[in-house]
Amino acid sequence: MFTAYATVPQGYTVHSAATPMSFPAGEAHLKVEGSPAETPLYFYLTGADANEYITAAMWIDYAHQGGHKVQALIPYLPGARQDRGTPFGAKVYANLINAMNADEVVCFDPHSPVMPALVRNLRVVDSSAVIAQLLRNKAGEYAGVICPDAGAKERTARTAAALGLPLYSAEKHRDFATGKLSGFTCEELPEEGRFLVVDDICDGGGTFMGLAAATGLGPDRLDLWVSHGVFSGKAAQLRQAYGSIYTTDSHPGAANPDVAAYITPLISHLI
Ligand SMILES: O=P(O)(O)OC[C@H]1O[C@@H](O)[C@H](O)[C@@H]1O
């Protein structure tokens, strides 16, 4: 979803008066004629709809033609998981974002360091401060943070430190021949208390169902934070394994009603 913001002479921040439209042949455009005087500030772009990226590029061009610098707030970096192989999706999406020519790009908790290194003028916002703010009154209810796999070590260590909790580690095992997940293990956990599993993305939820089974804990002792709730496929089954599921509004999938996650709006954390 694409939403652009601007300030008006009265000093308020409002939705930009330059509104997206498309020509009959399908090209993106903006209706700017008759727009009141405004100073374009930033846009908030969630999900991975490539057409919205073209609209965003149009809006940046509109702002630049008026002599204004603008931020591209893109919490979910599309292609960040395609950080190797052929085609090299992270690079293709990074090129698309670079071509938009934003004066600053801001993303939230990217999947790996690969794509951030390819995007120009990028500022990365970490998830730990957002999680700590969200759970400020609940941190005392937890006995620890669980790291789901080796790739999430740094993220979960920062979160555990921000919440003042110990960190416990789990592992995802992959069959090298097929690339398929072959199982999960989790280090021994204390016998009492709730645990918060922390990761970047929940897609179909398989990782988190497998992990929950490996802990031997039920929803009365397990909660889940994922920075980007895609919640595709069988993600609704997470309800059987986790008490509370927390995510952000970085992807439209976060609103999947069958997952019923608590959604933290991110925009104020990015500007
Ligand atoms: O198991 P699902 O939810 O499909 O995928 C989520 C996992 O896939 C990885 O990219 C994420 O970092 C996360 O660990």
C-alpha cells in the first residue's frame, strides 16, 4: 500500500494532494493539477506490489520538480530474502528502489545484510527498540527470548538485551541435498515462565510451528514477534501454538484475520 504525506501552510502533516491515478493504457500517473500548496515529506510503502513502486517513483519526481527532498519509508524490503542465487532478486529490487531516486530510504529489520548493502542512501531501523516499547509493561512476564535459528542470532541478542531477558537458542536443520527443512531443535528451557520467539519474517508459518513443537511448550507459554507478517498459506495454524502474535503493518498480510496478530504501526518509528 502506498500513502504519501506532506505539510500544508497551516503546519499540519496531511496526505499528499498529489493522488495516484492510472491512464487507460495502464501507466501510473499522479493527479497534481489544482493541488493546494504543500511541502512533500515522505511516503510509506508496504508490501511488494511493483505497480506501487512506479507510483512512488512518480511521487518522488513530483516532489523533486517542486524542489523538495523526500524520504521513501519502505519497512519491508521486497526481495531481501532473495539474497543469493539466480536471478539475484535482492539486487533487482535494490536497483528498482535506487532508480526511484529518493533522498533517503528507510527500512525496518531487513532479512540479511545483503540487500541493505545494495540500496543507496539507506537507513536501517532495528526492531529491538520497537519490541521493547511495545512490551514495556509485559517484559517482566517473560522468562526469556528464543532465537529460532543461527541467522537470527544478532537480532534476538539485541532484543533480549533491550528487554533485559536471557536468550535461548533453537536450530533449523536443512537437508543439504534437497534444501528442505528436516527438523528443529531447541536448547533446554527453564521449567516455568513465558518465552518470546523473535524473527524477521513469518511467511507460511512452518518455521514457527516446527519451533513451537521443538520447545515442547504450548500457547500458554509461547508468544511470537515477527517484524514482517506476511501470514500466507497455513499461517492461521500459529494460533494453536502461540498465545500472542505480534507484528507490524509493514506488509498487507499482517492483517490476516485468521492469524489475529497485534499490529504495531511503524511509520512514527521510521521518520
Ligand atoms: O516458515 P515461514 O513462516 O514460511 O518463513 C519464515 C522464515 O523464513 C525466513 O526467511 C525467515 O527469516 C523466517 O525464519
